[in-house]
Amino acid sequence: MNKLHANPTAQSAVNVRDLVSPRGLRFWLVEDYAVPIVSLEFAFRGGASQDPAGKTGALALMTGALDEGAGDLDDRAFHEALDEKAIELSFNCERDAIGGRLRTLARHLDRANDLLRLAVNAPRFDAAPFERVREQLNAQIRHEANEPGSLSSRAWRARVFAGHPYAQSTHGAMETLAAVTREDLPSLAAKLITRASLAIAVVGAIDEKRAAEFVDRAFADLSPVDGRRIVAAAPFAGLGEKEIVDLDVPQSTIRFGRPALARDDEDYMTCVTLAHVLGGGTGLSSRLFREVREKRGLAYSVSASIATYDHASYLYGGTTTKNERAFESLDVIRNEILDLAHAGLTEDELEKGKQFLIGSYPLRFDTSAKIAGQLVQLQLDGREPSWLIERNARIAAASIGDARRVADRVFGDGALSVTMVGRPEKS
């Protein structure tokens, strides 16, 4: 066995080791023997943005079928094997990655390893589970068809990202799912479930030698060829425009947004802080909560945050209010954005926003499963383990002058791309 190679990292809330297995797979490890559990999180870069033309939802269908039988185990036998050892294994499809999660008692590591290896290397995609997963996705689509929150988000995304994969729902539409065949799934898996696009984090009661063996057995035999196609940067259309989707309901659901800074921008964490000041959380520290709910009683909740993907980054927010007060609510939101853009940010707001983001960060690491998930996301974001310290340092370092400069960059003229679902009434 070749010697493991570890890259040192600075001290942080979790002691992360950046390792390379004997067969050349990079993974991050956190040893924790407080409970005899091992959590593994992994992801293959690609996700729903790799759906074939005319077959959006294909990757969601494929990931939904990965744990529905593998190797010589059909769907029933595979689930029985998981249940027998209380092993938790699941897969999901996000916009930019196919994710997977495994949780097991340390004494069942070998069996968990066997089942994970089968799922990613030899999925069966049998006919009955394939159709069952498709129907589950169709049921979700039918449920969302007239649900105002889903309808507004879908309409906003379709207009803003028109012509780009981000314009589509990750689980597709009924007509595009109908175009997906069982024969599509093995070829998609071969292209996207590869060691070349893999990120892995292992957390729990396991040492580095055993973790490396586990990782190699599960993933090292996957193809080394990255089969992803290139995805262009997403456009941002409709800035300064408003779309109204008619729905006979007593309230209007509003979605709004504008472009923001990419995660590799030096001002990114200040941008995140400003978005929190604008619409983060549910307390009085959020401007929108204070102005929309507390002062005017326009809505029960309102929020805004930075959504960051591989090919787009944007401020995104929303609220739901009575039809007769929808435009008033939108005006209040715009005015708060403009005030931040025009140096209206106070030092007290900035300090409270920084304190919250720094102080709440450890809550993302309070279980082994959360730690593993966060570490994989950092890898997908192109971060190193040192980001666990650097993130808070960047937030803390922003001065009021920095924040006002970034507010001008992010909020600019305050123009928004807006979608309203309902029957908003003009006064």
C-alpha cells in the first residue's frame, strides 16, 4: 500500500486533513470517536446542468434510481441489505453536482462499503424502479404546478436564465421526463459518475488508513475520464422588468433578484454580509424584515440572500403579501436596496451582520453529517481547508468603507428582475 499524502491545514473548528489515497483519490477526513458512526459525503460535479437537450430531469431520474438495485441485488434486496445493518444511503441531483450521502455504524463499514461500491459502479436501472422514480418526479411536478411559491420561482428562473440549463427545474417537466428512456441512464452515469469529477469527505470513527481503503474500494474503479460538457456562464435577463403570472389567489407571491459577485471575487464575503443585512434571518437586524413586516405589516416573512452556482451568482429574495399591497411591498424592497447602494449602510448594521455570520458558522458543523456536507461543498466551491478560517477573517476584515463600496457594486441602481404570481392590484 502506498503511503497516504496529507496537506497540513490551519487550526479551525474542525480538524480537517486533506489526504490522497493509495490509488490517487483526494479526500478530506475528520476523525471523531465521540460516537461510533461514520458519515461519508461525496459529489460528482455536473448535476442537472448536464441534462440532455429535450430531456431535462434525466439526471434527477438517474440519481433517484441509483439506490434502487445494483449488481446482483434488485431494488428490494438492495434496500433490505441497507435496512439489515441500519445503513443510510441516498443520492440527490443539484444544479451543478450529483450528491451522495452514506451514514453507518463503524462496525458495519465493510457492508456499507460493498453497497456503496455497487450503487456507483453497477447500478441496475431496472424497469419497475425506473418507472416508479419517474412517477415520483411527476407527482412532485403536479403538486408544484399551481403552488404559488414554486410557480413564482420557476417563472422567475425561466425568464432570467432563458436559454441556459439554469432556466429549467432540476427535476424537469412531465413532457421532458416522458422523453427519458431507461437506455439513457447507463450512458449518463458513465459520463458523469467518474473519479475525475469527484469530491469526498469522511467524518467520524475512522482512521486515515481505513478511510483511504474505504474510498478506494468505493470509487477508485470509476472511469478517470470526465464526461461533462462545457456549460457557459448564465445570462441575467429582465433586469428592471416585472412579470405578472395570473393566479386566482388572495395573495401575491413575489420573487426578485439582480446579479451579484462570483464566489472567487475578493469582495464576495462582503457581498454575502450585505445580503444578510438586507434580508437575512428573521430578526430586526434584517432591513426587509424590519421595514416590510415590523413597521408596515405588509407580510409575515421576507428574505434575500446570495445564490451562488458554478455559472451564476445573484441576489435572490421574495415575500408573499395581499394582492392590494403587493406593489407597495415591492416599492419598500427597492427603496431599501437603493439606500444600501447609496451609502445608507450604518456601522451598527455592518457589525451586527458580521457578528451573526461569524457566530452562527459553527452551527453548520455540529454533527458528523453536517461536517461532511460542508466539507464537500467547500471542495465543489474550489476552496481549500484553510477556508474554514479564512471565511470568517474576510468577513471580520470588512470596514464600513469597504462595505459601502461593495454595496455600490452589488446593488448599483437598484434595478430588479421581478416575478409576481397572483393578482396584484395597483393603487
